Amino acid sequence: MWVLLATEVLMFGVLFLSYTVYRYWYPQAFSSASAQLDLTLGAINTGVLLTSSLTMALAVRAMSLQLRKQALWLLALTALLGCVFLFIKAYSWHTEYTEHLVPLRWLTTDYSDIGGDAARIFFNIYFVMTGLHAVHLTIAVVLVILMGIYVLRSSRPTTSARRVKMLGLYWHFVDIIWIFLFPLLYLL
Amino acid sequence: MTMTARTYVLTYVALILLLTATVWSHSFELGAWNSLINIGIAIAKGLLIALIYMELARAISLIRIFSLIGLSWMAILFTLSLADYFTR
């Protein structure tokens, strides 16, 4: 699983590099563009993911102690918190859409009072990074639900405990990515 | 370190406090220090999650070495790329 996570670091790493270079080149535009984002929602989302990491860690622990019912509740809570995050993210994307900040070719965009093309670059990076993160989180939520069904029907406690633990590593990784995304995108 | 439920909950409290600190520091205009504080806090949070939730603190050395692969690659990526971009 750690090797898989290394490949994920590869994927996100280049995006972080992109961000670093463009931010170095256009600090003002990046700063004004970042101010357009809803900081409160971003902070709440961070809190939601941190809580989900707690419930996931407790689920892994419950599995290792063979407390299956507790583990199932905690996995359900983890998936639910993941969904809450995705819902809030979708809502903020929608807000940015109505404010004409989405840099898609067929949409009208208005970056005139925040820095023009450099601000457009910020929003490109913002949507790609949060979008890619959301894809990862969606996959994680689906896997948690499937894992829950598997645990419910499994008669092999050691194997299922190990599998939940591996899924936990993936979940925590998705959380760590957001922990870096939040300050870089929202707290400029 | 034994990973009791208490350890996990205490780590969670620390993570929330760090989140509060980073958002709170955003209301102060400290120039370049803002970014430094934010990234520092992000690294602290990342370490807490990696060491406690991902149980690296009590993993065998082999696992710990593998956990460093991604970061090592990123270090090379950033060093070579930024050496190019920042100097010309």
C-alpha cells in the first residue's frame, strides 16, 4: 500500500510543483484569486476530513480487537464524513461557477479585478487539484462502503482486519493531501 | 507507543488545534511568515497523521523506508525543477 501511496505522491507532486512555480511568478494575482475562495467552507471541510481520519483509525483499531460491530459503525461514519466533504466541495465549486471563476473554454469568466490571466492560472490549478483530490476521495468512500459489506460477511477476522488497515492507509493519505491543499489554496 | 483509542483522540484534538491555529494566523498580516507558519503547521499535521494514524511510529524499519519513497522522489523533483525555474 505504501508503494501505491508513493505513486499517488507522484501524481499530486507535479501539481504541487506547478503551483509553486506559478505562485512564485505571480504572487499578487495568486493572492487576490485565493481571496475569492470561501475560507470558512474550506476550514470546515478540513475539520470534516480530520474527523473522518479519527473514525477510520478507530475502525482499524476495532477490527484488530475483533470488535466487528463497532468497526462497522465507525466505517459507516467515515464514509458519511467523506460524503459530507464531497457535498461541501461540490457546493463551493457551484458558488465559484456562479461567480464566473471556472476557467473552462465555453464558460464566461471574469478575472478582471483579480489579476487577469495569472488569476486564471490559479483557478486552473485550484480546480485540477481539488478535482483530482475529490476523485480520490470518492474512490475512498466507495471502497469504505464495499469494505464494510465485506467485513459484515467475512469469517476471517485477521484477513479482514489487515484489509481495513490497508484501506485506512489510503484514507489517511487522502486526508494528508487535503491538509496541504487547504493552506496553499485558501490561506494565501 | 501503544495506539490506544485515547492516543487517537488526543491526536485528533491536536490536529483540530493546529487547524484552528493556521486559520487564526491567517488574520494577521505577517508577509512571508504567513506561508512559513501555514506550511509548518501542515507538515506538523501530516506528521501526526503519518506517525499515529498510519502507525509509522511503531512500524518496522522496512515499512518506514518505503514510506519515504514518495517524499524522496518529490525532493528530487522540486530541487531540480526549481533550480531551473528560479534561476532563469
